[in-house]
Amino acid sequence: MKWAHRANHASEIMGGSEALVAVREFAMDGCRYPIPTRTTFDRDIVDIPFEPTSSFCYRFARYKALPEILTEPVVASGEQFRLIEYARKTIDKYLTLEQQQTVIKRAKSDKTTTVGADIRFFVSYVAKDAGYLHSLGKGQFRLPAPEDVSEEEIEEATIEGAAFEADETGQVFDFDGTVYAFSFPILVKHEGAFPIKVGMATGDAQKRVDDQCRYSSSFDNPVLLGQWPARKVRAMESAIHNVLKSRGKWRENVPGKEWFDTTVAEIDAIVRFVHDDN
């Protein structure tokens, strides 16, 4: 496994302003996977006028506090640290005690909190959600490392990387792989539709399913319901998703984007139709 460093310009949401983002990468199996390590912003660009709203707290956490926290020597070194201590340090630097103690309404809730508490919440939330920091539990964090990346994420990055290369070179890449369908014992029905996840794997489908459920802390062991070899696995997966969505089968309001109220027979019929069409 090799490590590399690169610097990219990324456009941030703050009015389309430019920010220089230093990204650490690790290489595996000929592919590079980015791990954000540090972000430096023009201090004038990220001046965010104070206002007692949850929207302000989110913007301050994401575009002011976190970028500054990531430049702290202890944080940049990869050592573990207590995120809340650095969040408080940054908040104290820019906001008065009176501003921090201003009571506001939480986003999408009737409950109230203070500006300081809301910023601290968003610092932790964005750090984990965007992958800037890896949580070790009990308030301890550190920069992400290769061992923090699941095999599912690596496989997806490999596929996306090859797709990007295809766009750049104009070449067409065929992925040998497998479309799979799985669910959980409590959800499976012998007759009629039930929640099924339809995904793809470029390796062993059962292992891919097991890895997904392990990393998502699922409540039960998954049941692999079916798998279909495909020469262009991404195209096959997309065709199944699109047909099921057009039939109103997509379970939109659940975690993940690949769950459908369907049956194995319906999925099999779509696969056979696509194969026959090709």
C-alpha cells in the first residue's frame, strides 16, 4: 500500500468560492482513494455574519470551524484528539459569550438549543458525515486511515474511478460482475412483494452483502435471494433500478437508495429481458 499527497481546487458552496483542499491518498490494487486531511480557506471568503439561526450554525461549523480544526498540528498529525475541545476553541475565537448563549430553534424541530451547542453538534456531524474525521468513540477522533475504509467503499471507488477514466479517454469499460438481491429473514415473504435490496458486486456477491450489513450494523444476518452474472454490471443494475422505479416499487424514504418492494421473480424477468434485448 502506497501513500501520496496531492492538492486540488474544490469549489465550495459559499457563493462558489474557491478553496484549496489538500488530500491524502492511499493506493491499493492500482487505484487511488482520497482521504481528506486538511483544508485551508481564505479567511475573507469564509467570513460568515452572525445570525441566531440553525442555518448559521451549520455554515459556521462546516466552512469556518472544521477547516480551522483540520489545520491544528495535533489533528493534522493523525493523532487522536477530543473534537469538542477544538470546536470550543474555534467558537470562542470568533463568537462572544453572549452570541454563543443565544437561544435558537433547532432545525426541523420545535426544541430549542443555544448557538454554541448547535455549532458543536454540526462540527461533529459534518466531520463524520463528510468523512473528514474518523470517530473512535467517547468524543475521540482522528484523521481517516486506510483501515477505516470498508471493502464496499473500495469496490465502489474502483468502479467509479474506472468510469471516470472511461469518460476521460473515450474508451468503454466492461465490468464483469454480479447483480444481487438480498433482504432480511423478518422481511421475506413466500408470496407477494417485500423489501429487497438490489445491488452489484465485481467480486463475490455473498461477501459484498455480508460486508455491507456488517458495516451498517444491521439487525439480522442478510439472506442472499438471487444473483445474476452480467457483462456490464453497472448498466444491468441501473436498468433494474429504473424499471422498478418506473413501476413505483422504490422505497424512497428508507436508509439507502437500492431498496424496492418487489420479488425475485420480477427482478429475474427484468434481467432476462435486458439480456434478450442485448
